[in-house]
Amino acid sequence: MSDLDVMKKWLQEEYTIGIPKDVYAITSKYLSKKYNKKSYILKVCLIIHRLSEMPWYTQEQISEDIGIDKKELIKLNKVIRDCDFFQQLIVKEGLGRKYWNTIIPYVKNGAVDKVINYEYQFPLRVALFPGLSCMYYCGFCGRNQKAIYDPSIIEKGNERFKNIISSMPKYSTISISGGLEPLTNKGLGDIISYAKSLGMKVPLITNGHMLTPSYVSKNSGIWDLDSLRISLYGTDDESTYFVTRHKKAYNLVKNNMIEFLKKRNEINPDLKFGLNYIIIPDNIDTIIPLLEYIIEVNSKVDNGRGVDFLTIREDFGSVTDGDDIDVKDRIYHLDGFLSTEQRKNLIDIFKEFNDRKEKECSELHVDFGYAMVALGDGILGKPLARVSGKQMRVSGYPQMSVAVDSSGDIFLYREAGFLDRPGNDKFIAGRVTDKDTFEDVLREFVENGKVIDRKDTDCRFMDSYDHLMTILVNQAESDKNFGIPFNLGPVQIRLSESNSKQKQYKISNNWYKD
Ligand SMILES: C[S@@+](CC[C@H](N)C(=O)[O-])C[C@H]1O[C@@H](n2cnc3c(N)ncnc32)[C@H](O)[C@@H]1O
Ligand code: SF4
């Protein structure tokens, strides 16, 4: 086995005090004479292992774990930071590699520092929520199931979306999602085409219910998308009805998908098409059928490529996390998260899934998401990284990410971006109006240092990305307060760079490649 393979295997296992002999020997090879001593080798191993699995592990925690003072830790950090092999292990080879993928551009862009220092910057990531209503009732979705927007706001709302798009600097990215169901906005195609005309890559997330051949023929702007991801809510009539409570959902979406793919192959083969599938305790047994579903869809697309990518996600607990704040009026209730037993079960299921995928559907790009990546590798790993509501940033992180809806309301957290979701108003940074532009509202919000009173149950307003961003900013602040900011830490890629370079690190807004 190569050095890299030995280390990778070790990083996949739970950290234990007795470091395996081969890991010890390899680590020692990469250390200079001064640090090539047992006590240092063990410390270096622990730092690498911890950070490769939990990129949010703070310097204070590390200092406690290995029992050294700050001065010594700063020196050791430099040794690790200057070694390319150690850097690769931390950022690319551990169970936390998906988290690292998301984190890196934000640190390199200097956005994390700007959040901590209350400095304004146009958000790196803007989510447009143009939907006016939704026809499904997914049990894990935080939407207010009774709320719909007044359709008369559409014209102004769409003009506002275009204004926001034209004000975006080159380093920012957009996505179109919800909120509610984006295809319910009849001007959606125009918004997509407008963004494309300015050179932007536009991804769309939709439940696919309205993506009928007739809709597609009337809304040619849809072909200007870079990618379209359908959130699939079941693999047969029963499982789809269980989640959506819509009797037509299964057949309609499947047919829409097949017809869309045929047209895609004729009109714009560059458009990447994928599915998202949320795994909840109730649908674990639909994962193999999910692969069969994709294979069947592909077989019906008789003029070229079928489904390009699949993202598999865990419920991030927007509704199911045990509180009943906005659960009482819902059509049905779902239980909580996957149990450890169910996660163990998933390891076997994913193994069969991966084996069959390679044989029967090898072109499909599968993205297992932050916490599922370990299960996909055949390892239990840790559940999704989450923080409590009290740990949320007092002023959000609008320099990094916001969502904006058809009324012009700018939401600090994406799961807050549902019309009339109880308790979400405190997470609205402000409203874009004829007088106040998107930038005016955000600049004022940031520079005034507005502080939000959070409660523990407010964690329901965060999706998995928001949990991760919160953890990242909290870590950066903790390390800074501890006296070992990222610049003195063990990760090379977290060193901030000069302003001229910062803007080059554009955030990825696609799911069709790693
Ligand atoms: C809120 S939906 C809005 C767009 C559209 N209505 C749809 O369902 O695709 C945006 C995405 O969030 C996902 N989602 C909603 N609640 C979730 C949860 N609790 N955990 C993980 N993903 C969730 C949906 O499946 C969808 O892919
Ligand atoms: S997840 Fe999407 S489709 Fe499901 S209820 Fe929420 S907005 Fe509607």
C-alpha cells in the first residue's frame, strides 16, 4: 500500500490513542529532525485526524486534547501547514472532505473575516425564491402550508430579481429555488434568460410537478439553465404520495422528466439534469428502487443522455427536530432523524447501490452530501454537523449568503425564506423597495450591526449549508479570540490572501461535479 493509502485508511477509522505503527512511520518521514520525536509525531497525527474529520475543530479544543500551550501549538501548526502531504490528508482525504469543499472558497475570499468584523460585501451566494405557492406538502419542509403570495406582486417582484442580478459582481453566484415552488412564477424563464445573457450560470431546483411538455414549450427560457435539479419525493405511487400528499405526483413528475430529457438532448445538451433525494427513516427501502427508477427513465430517453447526476441528502431537521412550533397545523407529521441503526443499515444499502450503479448506470454522478459521504464509503461516520439556535450568528452572514423572495424580503437563512413561516420575521434583513436597493438594505444591515435575539428552536431556520457556515464563522472567531487565528493555524488553504486575489474564488453552484 502507498503512504497515501495507509493514511487514508487510518483517517476513515475512529481516532485512537495507539497510533498504528505504519501511520507513525509515515508521519515521521515527513517531519524534520527537530520535530521527529514521539511526542510531536503523536500530536501531529491527532491534529491531522481531527481536522480531516471535523474541519470546525477549534484551536482551543486541539490545545486541550494534546496538552500544549499556544506558543508551541503555533509552531506545530506551521510544521503541518508547510507540508503538502499533511495538507492533502486534512483537506482531501478524510471523512470531512465534503465539508472542506464547501468551506474553502469562503475562507479564501476573506468573507469569514468580513462577517466577524461587520464589513459589508455583496453576498457570495444569492438564492432567488420566486415561487408563489406550492402544490406539495412534504413533511420535512418548513413551509407554511397555508400561505401563498398574492399573484399581483409578480411583475414588480421579477423586475426586482433582474435588478439584483444585474447588480451582482462577477464573484457572486445565484441559484433559483424556494421558498415555495419556483415554476409557479410565470416569469421564471425570463429571469433565467436574463441572468444567462449576463454570463451567469443558473441552477434551478424544482419539484418538477409543473415541468410538463406544454410548460416547457411555452417557457423557452428554461433552456438557458446551466442545470436543473428535480427534488424527487418517491420511487413509486405509494412512497411519493406518502411525502407529497399529491395523488398525481408520481406519474406526472416521471413523465415530465422523460419528456424534458428528450427535449434537452435536442435543444440544449449542455444543460445538466439531476435528481435530489432526501433520505428519511420512512424511505430507506426506496434507495435501490431509486437507482432502478433512474435506469428506467434513462431507458425511455431514446435520443441520448439521461439523468446526469443524483444528490442524496439527509433531512436537516427544519421541521422534524423535535419542536412543534410550526408543526401543529401541518397535514401530517414525520418522525425525527435517522437512528444509528438505520445509518448502519444504509452502509449495506449504499454498497449495493454503488456496485449496481457502476455496472448499470456508470455515467451517473452521485453526490452523497456532507454526512452521507462516509456511509457511501462504507463507514458509519458522524451525523450531519449542526448547531443549536443559540449558537447562530447574532447578525447572520449576509456577506456569504442570503435568499430573496418575490416580495423583496431578504432572508439571512434559507429555511427562514418561507412566506409567513412562524417566527421567521426576525431573520429578514430588510425589504428591497423602489427606494432601497438590495445592496442598500444589506449594507445598512451589516454596518448598523443589528443583533438578533435567537432561541434554541431557531435552528429550524437553517439548512445543512447554514449549519456549516455558522460552524465555520464560529470557529474562526473562537480561534481568533484564543490567539491562533486561521493565519497561524495548521491549514494552508485558510491563509487569507491579498484583496486582488480574493475575488477569484467563486463559489461553485452546481452539483454535477465534485
Ligand atoms: C424547499 S424546496 C423548494 C423548491 C421546490 N419546491 C422543491 O421541492 O424542489 C428546496 C429543496 O430543499 C429540500 N428540502 C426541503 N426540506 C428539507 C429538509 N428538511 N432536509 C433536506 N432537504 C430539504 C427540497 O427537497 C428541495 O430540494
Ligand atoms: S419541499 Fe418543495 S415541494 Fe415540498 S412542500 Fe416544500 S416547497 Fe413544496
